[in-house]
Amino acid sequence: MNLIKSTAVVSFATLLSRISGFIRDVLLARFFGANLWTDAFFVAFKIPNFMRRLFAEGSFSLAFIPVLNEIKAKDSRPLLQAYLNHVFGCLVVVLVIVVAVLELLAPGVIAIFAPGFLEHEAVFDHTVDMLRITLPYLFCISLVAFSAGILNSFGRFALPAATPILLNLVLIWSALYLRDEFAVPVKALAVGVLIAGVIQLLVQIPALMRLGLLPKPVVKFHDPEVKKVMTLMLPTLLGSSVAQINLLIDTMLATLLPLVGSPTFLYYTDRLVEFPLGLFGIAISTVILPRLSTSFAAQDHADYQQTLRWAMTLAMFIALPSAVGLLLLAKPVVITLFAYDQFTIEHATFTAYSLMVFMVGLPAFVANKVLLPAFYARKDAKSPVKIALKAMLINVILNFVFVGLLYYWGVVSLHVGLAIAGVSSAWMQCFWLYRKLRADQIITGGLMAPVFFWKLLLALALMAAVIIYMVSWLPAWHLLGGYQRFLNLLLVIAVGAAVYLISMGLLRAHKQMA
């Protein structure tokens, strides 16, 4: 399966996941609004979700897949099965310990990551309860990531990419049918997260059985290949997940802000950022990691660089128009999707502010997804870790700087300062990663042809002009009903996308993408 076809499969499955995720978030906003209770759930859910991305989908996958491909290249089925059994057994043991410790320390964890809840005793207690309910999700979804690594390495991209749909469907069901079963209705979502984790894990089993690679737990921490994974994994904990760590820090600080609902506004902003990032950035990253690992193992430097150039060019072809479009349409998009019933126009406005800021950083977020596999495919974990630590430090410092400046200027939506800091950190990380690849001569030229870049800017300018003109002639979004909002938004997006694609076609930009 070639890279374009693989990316298309992952992107399509991810598109379905994002659509179901939008439906989920629309219902959550409508039923629960933006208040201390939604803040509590999103904080409780973000902790296991953060650890899932940090340990499972992040560092674990980036360490597990290159070693898997090395063993796979030896064409020894018994050796491959033994490797999977040993990694699986060790992973289960580690996950059981981590979940058990976090269950015991749940009040302390919430006190650290949501210090603003300490002055609201009832909210704090229910947040602890929701964290304890959702923590087993970390165990299930980490094993799902383990399964996804195996399937992706054998060219089976569809199921891993589609698995998140199950979480969305279960949360939709929980919001519709379980919310009246709890004194605090939002607790239904915590139960839904737990149920979804179990279902997501169970659906992986038939796919692994068809490959004949269903692992059995064998605990051998001293196994050389397991040690190799651990050696690669430990330093990648920060390097692969700096964006998630920054978001967790943002959530922690958001609980201290005077504007109630700040963590919720950042949650919905993150969900909208994740749409293009997950649809294309993560999809491209998922596809190129096995290819880069294979090219490096074969010492095919030409294919290695060509893969990176192709990935970055395709990523920017999609990320830049997405960023410009969502920047210009931030408020219409948020109002169209979320501003119903409990989620007010004011809530939508605050969410749109942070979304506009994050769109400035979207190209950097996507570029980082392309650049990081270039390090991990070569088993260079130290370089991105050093860069990640610098980016995190910058993020923390800038959080206080920008929030302080906005407070001094009398701005109510202080969570925007957290967004500005996160975007600044992402761009610095992107610059440092690229500079390191050039310094190590992994990249000997640019990752995007200059002529393509200028064509891209021209097409974006034309698209932006058309969007601004159309929005100026349409009625104010908050005055419209839901049906008309969606129609108008789809019209603007469709025309803007058409202008962009036609412009790129007339400029023959596809020649630089080959």
C-alpha cells in the first residue's frame, strides 16, 4: 500500500471519527453548557487522556514500531511473536501499577492539576470520583495503541484510525440516556468513557487474530528487545507529547482563572484544533513512521528525505488553508456547532477567541507531527527531548507573561493568554526541530519547494478574500436558526475551498507535490 493510499485510508477513517466527535461535542455543549461541572469532567477526563497520548500513542508507539519493523524485516515469525508477547506482558504490568497508584492518589492528582477546584469542595470531590471512574480507560486505550502499532506495521490502518468513533458513540449514548441517572448529570460521561475503553479494546482482538499475531502476556523485562523499547520510550515521553503537556498545563492554570468555564472553552477549542491536526497531521505522521524506519534500516537516504519532503508538502497544502479558514470563521463555526440551549453565545465568543489564536499555531502543530518521526525512525530520542524541554519551559513562562499582560489590560477572557503561550511554544519547537535536522544533515535542502510555497500563499490570499467578502454579506450568525447556520457555513467553506483548490490547480502547484 503506497503512502498516498495509506494516508487516504487513515484520513477517511479519522474524518468519520471527527464527524462523530463533533456530534458528540454538539450534544455535550447543548446538554451541559459551560460551567464548573463541565470544567470538572473535562479536567478528570483530560488526565487519563493525557497519559494515554503521552505513554501509549506517543512515546510507546514511537519506540515500539521501529523495533517491530526491525524484527519484521528478519522474516522470523517466532521471533516476532515472542517480541509481541514480551512487550504485551510488560505493558500490562506497568499499566496495572500506574492505574492502581493513580486511583489511590486521585485527590492529590486533582489538587495538583486543578488547584482552582480546592475552594469548591463539592466540585473537587466529584472531580476525584470522575477521575477514578475514567482511569481504567488508560489501561484499555494503551493496549489499543499497542494493537494499533502492530496493525499499522502490517499496513492495516483503517481499524486503528476508526476505533475512536466508538468512544464518540458511547459518549453520545451516555449523554442521551444516562445523564438523568446521576445527581450530577455530567458523571454519566465518566461512566461512558470507561465503557468505551472496554469496547475499543475488544474490537482489536479479531483483527490481531486474522494476522495470527494475538499476543499472550509474557513478562520479561530483561528481554533485549523489551529493553530496547524501554530505552527508546523513556526519553520520548516529553519529546512526542509536548503539545499535550502544554495543554494540560493550560487546563491546570485555567482552573485558577476568574472566568468560570475557562477549561471548557479550552476543551472545545482543542477539539476544533484536533480536527485538522488529527485528520491530516497525525494521519501523515502515522503513515510515514514505518516508511522512515524502513528507509533508515535499508540506508536509503534518498527515499528518507523524499518521504519527509512529500509529507511536509502535503501537510502544509492542507494545514495552511485549514488554519486560515478557521481563523476567519472561528466565531461562525463555534456558534454553528455549539451555541444552543445551555451553551450561550457568550460561551461561543470566548471559545472563538482562543480558537483564533490556536489557528495561528496550527501549521506548527502539524509540522511537528511530520518532523518528530524523522528523529524517532533513526532512534534519536535525545534531540527531540531536549527541544521539548525548552519548548515546555517557554510555554510555562509565557503563560504567566501573557495572562499577566491581558489581566493588566483588563481583558476578561484570560484563557486567550494561555492559547498565545501554547502557540508560541509550538512555533519555537518547530524551528528547533527543523534546525537540528539540518545541522545533523538529515535534511540537506528545504522540505518544501519555494515555488510551491509562493503559489500556496497566493491561493490562500484569494481564498481569504472570498471568505471575508461572503461573511460580510451574510446575516449575523447568532441571529440565525441552527439549520440556516449550517447551510451558510457549508456554503462559505465550500466556496472558499473551491477557490483555493482551483487556484492551486491553475498555478499547477501539483507538480511540486509529486
